[in-house]
Amino acid sequence: MFWVATCIFVVCYAAIVSEKIHKTKVALAGAALTLILKVVTQEDAFHSVELGVDWNVIFLLISMMIMVNIMSKTGVFQYVAIKAAKLGRGNPFSIMVIFSVITAIASALLDNVTTVLLLAPVTLLIADELEIDPVPFLITEALASNIGGTATLIGDPPNIMIASKAGLNFMDFIVHIAPIIVLIMIVWMIIWKIVFGKRLHVSEHLKVRIMGMNEREMIKDPKLLKKSGVILGLTILGFMLHGFLHFEPATIALAGAATLLLVSGEDPHHILVEVEWPTIFFFIGLFIIIGGTVKAGMISFMSVEMIKLTAPTADNSLVLSMVMVWFSGIASAIVDNIPFVATMNPLLVEMAEKIFGGTGVDALQHAKMLPVWWALSLGACLGGNGTAIGASANVIIVGMAEKAGKPISFVRFMKYGVPVTMLTLAISTAYIYIRYYYFG
């Protein structure tokens, strides 16, 4: 089954990259083949947490898409677009920086899927008003969401999984990960200024037109806007408190979407038809294909071999930490970072207990073990920027751009994503070495 699962994954990946066939068709065909050849059973595909479809992600996406579709009727996205354009004085790069910072901060506090779902429509409207290509803005927001989400325990699912296994808390991530993410954002924006500063420009008459627009005139349904604002605010509060409330984000999002559907008076047929169903089914197919590679042991095999090659000891985990940043970064760009971290976690727990002796927190949070956890977190979260399917936010951005008639090819996303991934992984490697080994 190892080679069957590997072949299905490689062929599907190659087909997605080639873009000869729509990615949703490829994902569903690959998923069907995975089930038919019994790489995973239907029970695994639809009910297993480790091997199957992540229904939390699926229902979070559907629910937030419903809320965004209803909110779009109010004109609030046009309002925010004009307000943001005015704040940036009509300068495209200034607007890009503003949206990148907002995306990064929101992704650290909420989740990156919700953030890009709310900001992408605004970005498309701004680009339309300024008569510029929205693709650089959209890809930049996807990258910013993955970088920002790395900073906190709740910002990206791999961090939640790592924290659970290693016994780490919210403040551990703020102290150890957040500082380097701030530095990465600053360095990245400086480089982006060099790359895009002169390429993104609009004529003066368009800037004057933007500055002269009255954003309040964009609001078409104030009553629905108030209802939407209150429900969205409560939903976001629910996301921030979901650990305390013991609800999954999907449950909170579904409650918000259902409530907004009830109070808005909108026809469900009109709202549901605008949900990004091709993107939803792409995710479902991809989850099943990746579940096949996990069950067949492909990811586990690579992870075990990587740990063997680095040969960590009780006195020195430097090589493992350095390699972990890049191995997890590259693997997370190709596969999805959630199954990768799910596979890596138990291997690291076993390694820690064997090398440092004993069980529990003493071994898992040993001074020589902590840098390995931080290396895994940085690599897995930042590596998702490498490709259009490396992170959920990337897939959402690509799907929304396609729906808006501004398709983003797999290769074009990589032209932005790969250099940023290399940059962020290089900075992370230097950070791990300097903080935990040179001074540590």
C-alpha cells in the first residue's frame, strides 16, 4: 500500500501543478481511487481524526462563507475598501502593508481561514477601484496570514497540536515564537518594498478619485449591517474563547452562520449557491489523499529517517533542531502541515523519553528538547507558504481569486511563496541557533 498511496499522491500533485485538469476534479478522482484501492476505508475517510476529512475545517469554511455572502449584501466590504484606500492615500504598496499587518495580527488572534475570507473581498474591490492586478495583494495576504498565525498557540492548528503533546501554554508561544514572527514581518515588508515599491503604482487621477469617494454611500442595508456586525463580533469572540468554552471553531462558526441566516431574511438558495463549493470539495478530496499517505506510512518513514540521520543526544540536539526547521518547512509545503505534525509529534515524544529519560513534562520540556518543538512549529507553519496547497488560507485565496475571474496559477503562487518560505525558514534557523544554542 505504501507505493500505491505514494503513486496516487505524486500523480495527483503533478496534475494539480500542471493545471491541465481543474484541481477539484483531480482531488476528487484521487480520493475516489484511494478509497477504491482500499488505501483507506470509507470509515477512515469520513470518521477518522488522523486519516480522514477534517470536518472542523470543512464546516468552518462553509459557515464563514455563508456569513461573508450575507454581509456582502450590506455594502460593508465596499465601505472598508474605500476606507483602507484612503488610509493608504491611494498608494497601492501602503495599502498592501496595511492589509498585511491586519491579516497577520488577526490570524494570530483568530484563525487564518476566517481572516482571509473577510479580507479577500475587500482586496478585490480595492484593486478594481485602483485598476490594478489584485493577485500580488491576495497572495501577500495569504502569506501574511500563515506568518501571523505562527505567533500564537491558537493561530495555526499545528501549534495547538504541538502544545497539546509537549504540555506548552499560550504564553510559551508568546515568549518563544512571537518575537521572531515580528522580526520576520518587518524584514519581509522591507524586501517587499524593494520588490513591489515601484511596480505597484496608479495614476494620480485615480488617487484623487479614491480620496474624493464617500465610503458611507456604499452601505446599502444599514439594518442588515447592524445584525451582521453583532453576530460576526460574537462569532469572533467565540473563536477567541473557544478553548475556554470547549467548543470547536466549526461549532461556533456554524452557530453564527445559522443565526445570521435566520435574522437576515435572505433566501438560503441564493446564499448557499455562492459558497465556494469547488474549494470545499477540493479540501475533502485532498484530505482523503493525504490520509492515504499517512496510513501507508510515507510521512512516518521520512520522519523516522530524518531523526536517525540527525542522531540527537542528551547533550546536543542542535543538528535535529536545524534540520527540523527545513524538513518540516519543505514537507508542509508539499503535504499539509496538520497530518505532518500529527505524525511527527509521537515520534518526538518517543525520542525525548528515550534520550532524556523518564516520561511527561520533564522529558518533553527538557532544555535541549524545547528548541526542537519550536523548530517544528516554525517550520510547519511557515512552510505552508511554499505552494498554493500548503495551507488552508492559500487554497481559499486561490479559490476566491478564480471565482472573481482573476485566477492564480500554481506556478505564480510559488513565485511569491517559495522565496518568502526560504527567507522565513532561514531567519527561523538563525533565531533557533542564536537564542537556544549560541546564547543558551
